[in-house]
Amino acid sequence: MPAPASTLEWFLDSDPAIRWQVERDLVGAPADVWQATRARVATEGFGAALLAKQDDDGQWAGGAYFPAGFFDSTEREAPGQPWIATTWSLRDLRDWGVDAAALTGTAEKLAANSRWEYEDMPYWGGEVDVCINSFTLATGAWLGADVSRLVEWFPAHRLTDGGWNCEAEEGDSIRSSFHSTLNAVRGILAYERITGDLSMRGARHRGEEYLLERRLMRRASTGEVVGDFVGEFVHPSRHRYSALAALDHFRDVSLAEPAAQDERMAEAVDLVRSKRQPDGTWLQTAPLRGRTWFDIDAPEGQPSRWLTLIGTRVLDWWDAGSRDSAPA
């Protein structure tokens, strides 16, 4: 069911970072319309505000994954983590649709000036955390950086059950994680779409199969739902898994690799549909704790433009596939 007219009006009266995606994915506007809106992201609203926070050395908040001084501050003891450093800021700008040209010189500055807090490793080589490396892979491809080490890293660090786990590098787990695996396959897909390099496609497909075998929400061992987080939709989701985030990835996959609808996603689709409000919106759950540059979405319990965009396009995609596959 497409969003009602009142919801579309609410959508279109929004930041360009949201509006261009609404125009493209929900309204079906001509390419020149949504591309013109997308071009405004770098000069207006969220995009312009975050670009203005960039340091002269190419970083944000003086650090790669954490702001400078974090480990010597009381903030380290607070719940959550700050979301203002370089990796998070670049991920937001990429997700909002900012053109890489607005960040000319950033890849080179980060290569020269930014090091990971883990063992002082160089920025574009990534480190040992799967989620961090997935963000770096996609962002590096977007900015034209050399991420060849990461292209080799992902297939080599996939676990025997098909996915990835951030804790595996420390020897704490031999089983894959929903969170880590989704971040990995999303990063690889973004890299593929930007560069055209399909050398990691096999690894991505196996990671996606890991999620599908579990119907995007259940343990392979017991069939139980893996956790409440599966149905707790929040934006920004950062590194966090949900059924909605997983379905949005598989929608993206379908645009790159058209295929018959996989019914193993049906239960997750039903969960997403059950969270839709009578007015066609989805409500924000508890935002992830930690310092941000500024708010980009609704407070807890209020209708979320971002979640409603994602939820609506996921259901539109799924329902269109169901109609296409129905017997004549």
C-alpha cells in the first residue's frame, strides 16, 4: 500500500537528504527531479551542517572511530558511544546522497592524517572489526580511496557458517552475528555498485544466505527469534541489525540482481508490516545512546520520516513482487 497523500506531504516537507529518496523511491519522480534535490544535500540542511564540521586534516572530531581524547575522558564511562567521529560522519554523508565531489581531497587527507584507535593502523586499510571495515570499504569506494586490503580481507575473514562476527578476531566467537553479517554484506554491495568490481560477490551471497537460512530473524539452532532488536526499528541504526534494515538491504540487492522473491523473507516482512501505524508511518524506538552533532530524526515514540521511508519502500517492493509472482 503506498503512503497516503498526507504522509507524502509530510515527507516532501523535509530535509533534502530524505526528500530526494522519497521522490525516487516512493513518488516515482523523473530522474532529473530527484537528482536536483539530491544535489542540494551538500549545500542545505543535514548535509551542509555535517560538512561544516569537518576538520582541516580531513577528520571529524579529531578521530577515526572515536573523537580525539575519548579514552581519557569521562564520556568513555557513559552509556553508548559518541557518533561524531570520522567514520560515522562519512557514513551519514554517503547515506544521505552527498556527491563525493563535495569531499574532494578528503581521501588523501585521511590517508595522511587519520589512524585507527586500534593499534594505530592506517585509515583506508581498515582494522580488525567487521563493521568498521564494512563502513570503510563502502566509504573508500565512494571517495576513490585505495581499499584493496579490505577487498582481500572480507572473503578471508568470513566464518564457516557463512557470515561474519566482530568478536571473532579476538577469539571470542566462532559463530556469525546478524549485526556483523548485515553490515558486511551492505558494505560489499555498496562497493560493488560504486566500483563494478564483483570479486567479493560470492562472499556476499554466502553472507546473505546465512541471514536467509535464519529467515532474517531466527536462530538456526532453536528457531527462536534472536533478540528484541529484530523488531526495534530505530534511525539512525548505526551498526544495529533489525528486520527492517535487513529487508532494505535485500531490496537493494534486487535492484542489482533481479531474481524471484525469496519466501524466507516473508516472516520479516510481516513483522515490518505489523509495526506500521494506521496513518502509514512507523514510530521511532529508543535512539542509540551517544553524542551526536545534531538530531536528524524524531524522538522516541514519534513518527519517523526515515523509518517510514524505508518501511514504505520495503513493503512496496515486496508487494510488487508478490503481485508479479501471483498466478494469472
